[in-house]
Amino acid sequence: MPGTVKLHRVLRAPAERVYRAFINPHAMAKWSPPDGFYGVYDDLEARVGGTYKAKFVNFTTGEEHAFGGEYVELVENERIRYTDRFDDPNMPGEMSMTVTLTPVSCGTELTLLQEGIPDVIPVEMCHLGWQESLAALARLVEPEINQ
């Protein structure tokens, strides 16, 4: 039975900066891979109907996990919905991701919902990976550097 992960985090950054971190391939490569991996994002077209290709590379072994998807909904600074599908036939099915951004007094409330996680990926490991990624996202978007 495909799994689901839901996460919530408040970031000390405006929604515009957080939104941009989800649609910029260089930003995605910096914050989205979990610890021990680096990311490579190719052909990211952040528009409804646009697609992306990416891979996470295990820094220890060099093993790659390639995936891609399509943008289903983009509401600037508010919501991003896209699909994910692994290239590996051992991880079948299509996942869906919904990112919701809500301005709050100290920055932005971020809610993530990832559905359809393949059975071969333990949901608790996916949850841990997302926690690592969101910590990296905070390190990217929270500093305000005006030079």
C-alpha cells in the first residue's frame, strides 16, 4: 500500500523566498537531497504542465536515484503541486506532492503532503529524509543577505 508523509514547519522567511526555493533548480539541488546525498536538477520548467528531471546521488557509493515529474498547480507564493516518478522499475507508481505556504507573523508556515510513496521506501525513512531536507531549506531561505 503506497505511503503518505505530511510535514509542517514554520520558516523565518517570506513566502516569496520559500516559493522560489521550490522552483529554482539550483536551490532545489542545494536543499532537497537528504543528508549524505547531493542533487542534480535538469530541465526544470516551473510552469503548469512543465516537467523536471532530477537525481539524488549517494555521496558514499555514487549510486543514483533518478526521478522526474510534472507541475500540476503553481499559485505564486502560496501553493505548488507536482508529481514524482522514479526511473527505477523497482519503485513503481506516481507520487503526488502538495506544498502549501501560509504567511504567519514570523515568516511562513510550510505544509508538505507527499502521497503515493512506493512500498519499497519505508515511510519513516521518507519522513526522516524530509526533516533533513527541510532543515537545509531553512538554512537557505532564512538568512537575509542584502549585499
